[in-house]
Amino acid sequence: MFPIGCTFALSWILLAGLTSGEQSAGASIWLAPSNPTVAVFANQSYFVSCKAPGAEKIVWTKVGEGDITPTSGKIHVEEKEDGMDLVFETIRKKNQGDYSCRAIIRGQEVEKKITLSVFKPLSFGETASVQYATEGLDFTIRCDVGGDPVVTTTWKVRGRSLRPSPRHKVIDNNLSIKEVTLDDGGLYVCRATQSNPMIADFREMNITLKIQHEPRWFKDHTKEAYGFIGGTVNMTCSAVAEPGADFIWIKDNRTLHPSDDVQIFNSDHHSSLQLYIYDESVFGDYECRATNMLGTMARVIVLEQATKPAAPTFKIKITHPDSFVLEIEDSDVVSDRGQDAAARNPMDVTGYVVQFKQPSLEWSRAQEKEFERMPSQPYRVTGMQQDTSYEVRVAARTAAGTGDFTDVQVEKTKKIVAAAVPVLNSAPAQHLVLCHSLLTLLIAALASANIYI
């Protein structure tokens, strides 16, 4: 039995010798990276270095095809110190295979090999990010994904995994929907995955599905409108449609067009008709038609004559530096213009419009505040400057529109006055602090002597 120290020394020498022998046998040629199998995606760049110090000659070969000699191009070699690099500028599927680096060192040939596997990366091709289905018909959302190894897809809709059902099936990576409904519209996510023992990848694509359908009226569609002679009325026709609907307005079998008395404002889902009521002929039935390539819907809004709101009465009860507080009361007086025709349809006051401005400005530049009617409650009008005179007037508002304004009242906002800050006499203040400190010390001393007060 050897002494422990001797055994350790012998082991160390033997290990060093084995290591040295291994280096001398295997370090004559090596590759970097050293992996014997390399997996890459097509269209990527890649290179591998072959190191053979002291070599007389180094050659890269694609097994079965011959030596690689070009020094530039898509596949070429670059000579480096103690070695040579094999460079793939843009890898193609046809480049996969076995590659060998051979070197002549002291008259002996040595060799290292790699196997290059090339895979096709995931691609969604020309998949459209917005796709259109027709309500009631079957439709397939296309997800034209490709890749190698084999690609599998899963689907999400509005953030949730979509499971196969009698109406939803995944066929060849695409999502088939049977008898499409409006509820099928929204954001879908096609998630593609490819994997094998050598490589794995996944990608997602957002696809918005829009359901094309004929126009449908919004549930809050208005059937009546009210106005008075000399006033302006707005009627709105709203319909949801895909693609968006075209709107027209018809009265007495005549299509209306913009004029001095008619204004029309259209969007994909809304149309507003604004009329100036110059006489009684303006009242009556107005038909709104909404049309797209899938159909037409029509509804009638009846414009009825109503009483013009009379001017209310108001008082400026309180003034502040930046506001007035108003007390507003409805008037019992009814406007006499068109009264005979409109008396059958009086309208309740629903709110008030308050306008105010500085005397030097025109009423077209006045500021305006709208209030809902609140019986027995004051109305505060803000946004004024301090110590400034303002002219104020008020009009009542009903479902038929805004009536006449009251006579103007003039009032001035208050001026902000800085509050006086009391200044403490320094000597009494010091005495109070000293007194408080002495009382604190006295209480502490009594407590330490177990005397409590």
C-alpha cells in the first residue's frame, strides 16, 4: 500500500499524462462549434471553423459532391490562422447534408465531420389580417401557414382558446365556421407551432373577422320628432351594417338634398337630417332608408308641430369671483306664433340654456352653459373672471328645441380680497414654549416619584 501522499502524486501524474495524450491525439483537428449535428432555418447565415494547427493542407468537402473551393458566394471557404471557415451566407434547403473538414498534418490525414439539417421557418404567407364572412353562410378563416417540420395550429377567439364544436372545426390549419352569425365576428389568433427533437418554434397571427350583413336598426331608434315654426330640428337615423350603409331621406316621395333649409350628415352607421322649419309644410313623415349590397331597411320618423318654449324668468341670487348662482323659473306665457296649430302639443321644459358675455362682445362670442331642469334648485354658472361685468340671458329647452331668450341682466363678479394673516409677538410665543417645556419636565419628575396628578 502506497502512502496517501504518494498515491495522490501518482494519480495526478497519471491524469496529466492521459490528458496530455488525449490532447495530442484529438486536438490536431477540431471544429467550432463542435456539435456534430447542426439544425438551422432556411434563409439564415451560418459558419463553422475548422482548426488544424500546423496543417500542410486543409480542405472542406460536401460528402458525395466534392471539395468546396470558392472563396466568395453563397457557400464558400475563408482561410484563417491555423484553420479554415466554411461559410453559408444564405442557407437553402438543398444545402443540408454531411460536410467534412480534412487536413494533412505531418504527412497524416485527419478529418472532422458535421451534419447540417435545414428546416423551413414558419411563415403565414399571404394570410389576410382582415377577412369577411356573410351572415348565414358557411365560412373558412384562412391561416395559410407553412414550415418544416410539420406545422400544427391552434386558435383563439377574443382571448380564449377555441375548442372544436359542431360549428367550429380546424381543417388543414384553417378554421371552418358553419352558418356564420354576428356573434362570430371579432379577433381571432392563429397560433402555429413546429417542433422535432432538433428544433422548435411558434408564431401567432391576428385575424379580424368581419361579418357582412344587411342594415339593422339600433334598438333606440326614434319614431317621433318635434319642432316649431322658426326653429331648427335634428332627426337621426342609425343602422348597423357591414359594409356600412348608404342613407337617403325621403318626404312626400321626394328624395331630400342639402339646401338652405336642409342639411344631411352621413357616416357608416348614422345619418342626421337637420331642417329649418319655415312653415307648416315642413311637418310630416320623413322616411330614412339604409342600403348596402346585402339589403335595404326603411323607417319613418314623424315630425310633429309643438309649442315654442316661452322665455323663462331668472334672478342672479349670488355672485362669486368666478361664477353666478341663478334662480330660474318657467314662464306661464306661451309663444303666440303658430299657437293655434301647436296648442294641441305643448312640451314640458327639460332644461335651460344660459349665455353670458362681457358687454363689449357680440352674442355670437358668448359662452354657453346647458342645465337639466331641477325644480327649486339653483344653477351655478362658472368660468368667469373676477371683478368683471357680465351680461346674462336664459332660454328654456324642450324636446322641440330651444326657445326665445330672456331680457339681458347685467351683474359684476366679486373681487378676490387677500385674507389678513395674524402675526404672533415673538416674546410671548417664546414664553409659551418655555412654559410648555417646564410643565413637561415637572410631570415627568412627579411620575418618577410615583406622584400623579
